[in-house]
Amino acid sequence: MSAEHGRGNKQMELAPIRNRGRGMRKDRMLLCRVGWLWILVLLVSMYPEPRARPETARGGVLKRIEANMVRIPGGRYMMWPTPYKTEEPGHWVEVEPFLIGRYEVTQREYQAVMGKNPSHFRGDPDLPVEQVSWHDCQEFIRRLNRLEGEEVFRLPTEAEWEYICLAGSGNDYGFCDEEDGLSQYAWYKENSRGRTHPVGELKQNPWGLYDVHGNVWEWCQDWHGDYPPGALTTAEGRSRVSFRVLRGGGYDSPTGDCRSHSRRSYSPAGTRRRNVGFRLARAISPKLLFEKAAGDHPYLGRMVDEEGFNGLSHEAQRELIGMIDRYAFLLDQAEYYKQESNATSMAYFRRAKSLKRRIEARFGGIMKE
């Protein structure tokens, strides 16, 4: 047997051993990889999911607040100088349309924006935030407006607050003149069990707002002072004194403090009480007014220039919308009768054309080409 033949036989004999060695090494590598994978899974499970960035949390609460703003129609009402209607004269107040929070600002919202919760009563994030001074409210609003990108949120004026409380009535409690039904709408001394309650648990007022009476007193933008008898105003219009206005009563208030006309005042800087919170108001931008009107009345957006519409008085806007609604109705009728009676259809079309000429004559400067 040659030397080469002998080496060949030896290599053939050793080949299975080498193959087994390679297989064992592969198995060890596979086990090692599986082991590291399990270690990685265990390490991941030991740590919680990363928290949302503060900007994301604040952005979420901004959307929540925006979704709960209620559009309040403009109007005129008598503002009385005392909680009880007396012979002392009141004064008429004209209120422009605005937005108001459906609920008092909650601890969840305040915590998300400010990073802290100063409230005395806790346990539910939907409890109204309290123990906030007027200046604390202003800082919350400043940060909220920074998230929004424009100065839109604010506290309601005292006139606006009383207006939303009355909700189109002249009653002591907005929903009626008697205090018998107050427990259905308000957390106050007789039913609160000595603490605040989560917002929105009781009945809403006629304009869809909760806890306007009771739960916590609500800061207003205005300085406290004597009303100017006979004045017609939407601004603060009060003499500048040392205190800011509170409205609505709180969980520890008697029925009289929950009346629509009842008012109280505290120092704006340092007053932080467990029965004092706030509700947000928001201005309606002209653009939003037009978009809302055009959404409700589609022909308005097709026919009228936005800037021109916003420049009209509210009475003129209502008149224009009424005329355009009538024009749209006549066109719809003309289209409806097309298949049944051409003569009837043409009669409606002529009336629509005549009305359009009247609209152009009355509002020609703001009509689209």
C-alpha cells in the first residue's frame, strides 16, 4: 500500500469525526444565540414602556380641551347688581359669541399642562382642580396658548359667566327660579358630603354646560367693583380694585351663593382655596365664525367673500344668511320639479334669480364674482 493511499484512508476515517465537531460547534453557536435572545427578552420585560414625551401629553390634553368647548350664541341680558333681584336697577349687557368649557378645568388637564397638581381633594383625575390663584390660572392659560400657537384661551369675563349661567333665562338658577331642583345640577353644601366631585356627573344646564352652579367657585377675568348702572358693555368695565371676581358657588356653599347673580372676590395673587377653581373661555376667530356659518349654509361659502362677511354686523350676517337660505331652497325646488313640471320648475328658478339680484343689490360688495 502506498503512503498516499494510507493517508487517504486515514482522512476518510477522520472525516466523520471532523463533521461531528463542526456540528457540535454549530449547535453551541445556536444555543448561544438563543440564550442571548432570552436574556434580551428578560431585560426588556424588566423595564416599563417609555413614557410619552411631555409635549405629546400636553398636545393630547389640548385636543381634549378643544373638543369640550361649547359655542355660546351672542345676546343681550339684564345683569343685576346683587344676588337677589331688588328695586335697585340693573344694567343691560351685550355679549358677543364665544366658546366656553363644557366642564371646569380638571386635575388631569392641569397636571398635563403644569406638571403638578395643587388640589386638596384627590383620587380621581376628573375632579376639578382647586387651590389655584387667579395668577395660577393665567400661567396655565399662557402655557395652553403656547401649545395652541396663538392667544385664544382666557378666563371668561364676569358678564360672560353670568350669561352662560342664565342660559337664555332670567332665573335665579338658570334652570328655574326655585332652589328645589338645585341638587340635580350642583354639588353644594346640602349634597356634596363636604368635598368636590368629578365634573359632569350631574345634569347639564340648557346650553350643555356642567357644574356651573357649585362644585368649585370659578375665577373670572374681571376686577371686582360696582356695576355701572344703565351701562351697555361687554368689557370688564369695572373700577380697578384689589380683588378678582369669583362666580358660581362651591361644594361648601349654601343655596344663595349658587344663584346666577351671586358674586364673590379674592386677592388674585395668593388666594388658593380648596373650593376655588376655574373654567376656560375662548374667543371665536372671524375665520372660525365664517367656516361654521358656511358649513351650516353651504351656499354662503359659494357666494360670499369671507373677509367681507366677517366685516358685517351680526344683524347683517343673519339677514344675509336668511336670504341665501331662501335662495338655496328655491333652487332645490326648481331642480325637484324638473322631471314633473317644467313650468313649475321654471317658476321657482325665476324667483331664485330675482332673489339673487336682491342679494347682490343689498350685499354686492362682498359677493364673489
